[in-house]
Amino acid sequence: MGKPLYSDFFTKELLLWYDQGNARNLPWKESKDPYQIWLSEIILQQTRVEQGMSYFLRFRETWPSLEHLAKATEDEVLKAWQGLGYYSRARRLLACAKRVQQEYGGKLPADYDALLKLPGIGPYTAAAIASFAFDLAIPAIDGNAHRLFARFFGIEIDPLSSLGKRAFRQMGERLIARNRPADFNQAVMDFASAVCRPKNPLCEDCPLRPGCRAFAERRVQELPIKPAAKTKEKRFFYYLALHLPKGQTCIRRRPAGDIWQGLWEFPLIELPHKIANPLSQIRKKTAKEWGLPQGINWRMRGPFKHVLTHRELHLTFLEGRLDEVPQPLKKNFRLVNRKNLPTFAWPKPLVHWAEKIAEM
Ligand code: SF4
């Protein structure tokens, strides 16, 4: 790819816009502390700034340095992360803190390739830390950069394809202001969020309009190229909240290799497809696996739909009472007092349900 037309114009106008009081004021921008920058970048992966802000502030208050965070337990971090989703990020955050503590004495390395090798740090996050914390001229290419570059330069390549990843990265390397890499990366993000928005971009007031190819060719809505949508896998979960003697219920930790690894859940029956009357199957399975009597009077609520990036979950909650705890249930689950349920880290769609059961 040759030197893009209008590239000097692009960088100059973008930074001018940034300097005219358009930079967003965010708490992690107030310092060059690599720990805070890394923390904010991990929290903001797949999360809106408005939602991530309170989590960032809470994490920073609980664990003011990487050294503090490296000493936390997985349960503590998962609990603090509760509600943000994508829990593998929380586990990798902790793994990364421990590794940096061990290998770099608690200081994130000022080196793009070394950052890339750490848990949970991909090309975008490594570039963001490298530029924001260490002023290295590495372009941070995310969905905002894809949109802005694709529109301004009229690029018709899927940015998420391997060819696209390379092309957009090279374009960023040519455009980045070597004397102001952090400002350039931040300006791309802020400009794409505020002006070159996914829907209804403010083209009429846009300072980049004179050089914008998509605008000139009336292709703004067509760019960036979107990959064909994949159909989401559907899963059907039936959660059983059991009222056991002495105010107890039973829960377990989700296993590795599936969604919500390490979080807590009630006994779960998963059925392969949608069934009009699932109770007879649930009775059979719970009798076989955990020795539950078939005559339990279940109160059923749902199904409720919960959408994840690659999956669509259909969740049904069942409540029932047992006077005796069968051995297989004791063996497979942890018996806990219902009042303590809110102290565990739950997947987002189970938080409300766990709180409700705790109050009963
Ligand atoms: S003119 Fe419109 S499409 Fe082009 S950069 Fe500006 S806001 Fe984006």
C-alpha cells in the first residue's frame, strides 16, 4: 500500500480538533501511570466508557498498584468484576498482574513486544499502553480506527480479516504523529466516537470532510466493510434453586473450558434444544445425576434470553424444596446458607436470581 493521499492533512486536522478542547476527560488520562492505563484498557475491552468508569474507580481504590492487585485472589477479582461480563478478562487481568510482579518487579515493560506476551494483552491493548504510558509511536487500532480510516481513505477491506489487520496497522504506522503518539491514538478514538460515529456521523461539521473519500463518494454508510454475521449458538439452561433444610441451598463453581469459568451457579440442567414441556426431562436427569426425588413441586420462571458475543442463552429458573439432601447432591455441590449467596461471584444473568433466593 503506497502512502495514503491526504495523510498529512488527516493527522494535522485530527490533532487540531483534539487540541481545540475536544479531548474527553477520563480519570485514567490524568496520569501516565502504566498500571492505571493498563487497568482501564482491560476494563474497557468490549465495555462502554460509561459502564467501565465505576469499575475502574473501584479497582483503583481496592488495589491502588499492580503489586496490590497481584496479591488478590481470583474470587476477589471476579467478585469486583461482577456485572461487567467477559469474565476471562478478569482472570487474565489477575494472571497478568502476577506475571508482571514476578518477572518485571511489578512494573509493566516499556516494550510493545514484551507487553504482547502478557496474559490478556493483544495488539490494541499493547499499543495503547506503549503509547499512553511510554510515548512509543505504536498505533492503537480498534473499531474506532477501523471506521475512521476506512471512511476517510475509502478502504474496502474487512478490517478483521488477516489482510485487513495488516493493512490498517500499516496505515496507522504511516499516520501516527511521531512527536505526539499518545495524543494521536487518543484523538482517533475520541474523534471516531464523537464525530465519525457508527450511526449518524456528523459529516456536515467534520473538519476532515474536505479529504474524506467516503463522503465524496457517498459511501459513508457502507464503510467499514462488515463481515457476514455469524449465527449465534443457542443454548438452553435450566437452573435449579433448591430450598434445603437449615436455610441452605447448593451451588458450584463453573468448570474450565466453557463460558463463565470460575463463577458460581446453581445446579444446571442443559437441554440440547427448545422443549415445550421440559419438566419431565429435568425430573429424569436430576434423579439420575443427583438423586433428586421426581415428585418435587417446581416453580418455574422464564425463559429469559441473554445474548453473549457468540451465543444466545435461554435461561429458565426453577425453585423447589427438599426435606433431605441426597448424597449425590452433597458430593457434587457446595452447601451454603442462602443468605450468603450475594457474597459469591455470579454470572450477570444469575445475580438478581441469587439475591432473590437469599432474601427468601
Ligand atoms: S466526513 Fe463523515 S465519514 Fe468522513 S471522516 Fe468526517 S464524519 Fe467520518
